[in-house]
Amino acid sequence: MRYVILGNGPTGVVAAETIRKKCPDDEILIVGDEHERPYSRMAIPYLLEGKIAESGTLLRHERDHWERNRIALVEARATAIDAVARNVTLSNGSALAYDRLLIATGSHPVRPPIPGMDLPDVVSCWTLADARKIQERLRPGAKVLQMGAGFIGMIIMEAIATTVNKTGGKLTVVEMGDRVVPRMMTPAASRLITEWSEKAGVEILCSTRVTAIERNVPHGGLLTPVFKDKNPKERVTVHFGDGSTRNFDFVICATGVAPTIDYLKGSGVTIGKLGGIVVDAHMQTTVPGIYAAGDCTESVDFSTGEHMVNAIQPNAADQALVAGANMAGGSAVTRGGLRMNVLETFGLISTSYGQWWGADGGEHVEEVDAAEFRYIRLEFRGDRVIGATVVGRTHHIGALRGLIQTGVKLTPEWKARLMADPNKFMDAYLACGQSAA
């Protein structure tokens, strides 16, 4: 049996190792299009902060790990899948036959159609190659503009700000939406995160659009290479929607990601309304023998039954375990994904679970302590907690996930207590969860 896995990130690696445990003698190939050993993108911010070296991003540190486990790494990109012939065409011109195929190609950065986005001083922060470009441009005193303040953008923001603040530089973040992390946090929670970030020295401009980026040409008409001039002129001029302009050394684009699925045209694999690959509870696509897992899929929200693109690493790892087991002949199933986000911003922890935005006809309770940067909001549907948003608290926070994920039924007395004081969620979980068990 030959297993081919498209994507050498955490999803592909976990799936490959799961298959190997169950199929010690079968052939396993992982295809990845970067000239790197398999690594975690989520570690890149720590690399930029100087907390780890590039080796710290690696998913498996032993150089002989892949050889010992007889997992072959193929450097290429999938360009087409022929489900009838059961082969994958690669960017290097070759084709790989497969018996079972896993699509784990994750996501790719999305850049808005703005003039100047193709300039060399406009970089993404998605790959190790991107990180190296940023490190080259982070000279002392650098003035940096970051576009985007979503979940990934906020993680990047802290890494860049921590670095530039040490050398007298400045980070400005612009967000088209009305608040930071709008797909993770309520307006009140977002305000606290914004104020906290501004205290850390970051300038945040919401409801702000970049309309164009131009590269500056210093006196004499020759561009000054980075590091060559002791006092180089800012290298780009950024135009904003209100007609103003500002100069920066470089721009980081963190305006979102989308599933990497361009090569699936004509494969028969169904793409859902949200742009991800549709999979069943076994992580199999609509084509027999082809599975998918991770950020490129649309998984089912177990609490609502609706499809969602849930691009978080814990969800991807869970899906990889299920997909790998089933590709190897098992019958594992997934209950679906849980919307779960945990964000650390200069030491302030923010979390959201489940339907944190609430439900039609539902109830909620919200408590804000702006002075202490503490916040909690619970969302109810009937006698169950279906979502939660918390800022500035980590103690017993896992109980909130438990309340939501296990669908604990609250007694009328305990629901009333939570509506009066949402901080008693741990007590409610123990009282109602244990009684139900």
C-alpha cells in the first residue's frame, strides 16, 4: 500500500506517523513545496522575537527521524489530482501514484488587490523564508506598518512590536474592520485588547484602509540597500483611505488566509460554500480513497452541525489522527470541531469558545472590569452554555470548554447563579457535570 500526503506541516506529519504505527511495512510519502524540513508556522513569531532559533520551529528535531520511520519527503507542489488513475501531478513534472491520498495543504496568505502589494518591501509572515525577509529589514529604529489585526495578525504584531520597541522603532497596525480580532472577540473584549496593546507601544488604527503603497527613491534616483546607509530613508509611502500618507521602512501583510486547494479542479473533490474541502466524520472527501484534514477542510461544528473552516492547530492535529487511522484501515470518527481560540497579547490572555457570538433567541451575561483588563461573557441557549469569551483570566478556564463541549445541562438554580455571576462557571461545571455523569 502506498500513502501519499500533500502537505508537510503538523497535519501531514501527525497523519503520516499515525499511519506508520498501524502499517509498519507500507510506503509513505509526504509532499511539501518549501525547501525546509517540516516545521510549525505557529513558531515563527517566537523566532522573530528571538526566543528560539530556526531549529526551534522544526516539528521533529532528529535529522534521521524520517529515515528511521521510512517516511519519504518530496520537495514539490501538487498541481493536479487524477482520482480515476489515482495519481498526483507535481510541479517538478513527475507524478505520484497512490492507493490512499491525504490532502493536508493548509492555507495560504491572501493579499488584497492594492497597488504596490508586489513591492519587495511588502512581505507576508507565513513561511520561514518570509521570516528571514522580515529579520533582514528589522534594522534599529525601524518603522513598520502591519496590515491586518485578525488572530494571526495579532500574534505577528506582538513579535514585531517586541523587536522594534527594543531599538526605538515603531509598529503601526491597521485593520479594515471596526475592531481587532473581530472573528474571535466581542466588541468589549476587543477594546480591552486594543488598549492593552497600545500600552505596550503599538499604534492600532481600526476602520482604516490602505489604498496604495509606493516605493521611495532616495536622492540621486538610486535605492539605498538595507543596512548600507546609516540613516536610510523610509523605503515605502503608504496611502490611506482618508487621503493621508505616511512613510515606513517596510509593510507586513497579515490580511488573512484561505485554504490551499487550487490544484483540486477536475479532481471530483467537493469544495464547500466556505471554500474548504468537504469531509465526512471519517475525514474522507467525496472521492473514495481521498482524505483531507487541517486548515484546508470544512469541518462540522459539533454544537451547531454547521460547516466551518476552523484553522487552528489543535483541530488540525485531531483531524490528522482520525484521517491517518482511517487511511490505515481503521474506523475512527470525529464529533466535529469546536471553535476555540487562545490568544496571548503582551501577556494578556484572551480566549473564546463555541458560539461566542451568541444565538438567536439566546441569553447572555457580561461582566467588564476595564481597570484590571478582565472580562467574561457567557452565551446561553436554554439550559446550556453554548459560548464564552474571556479576557485576563486563565484559572480553571478549561471548565468553560468542558461546559460547552460536553453540553452540560444546567439546573435552573445554577443557570440563575451564572446569570448573576458568570465567574462561577467552574462551580457550575462541577455541580451539573458530575450530577449528569
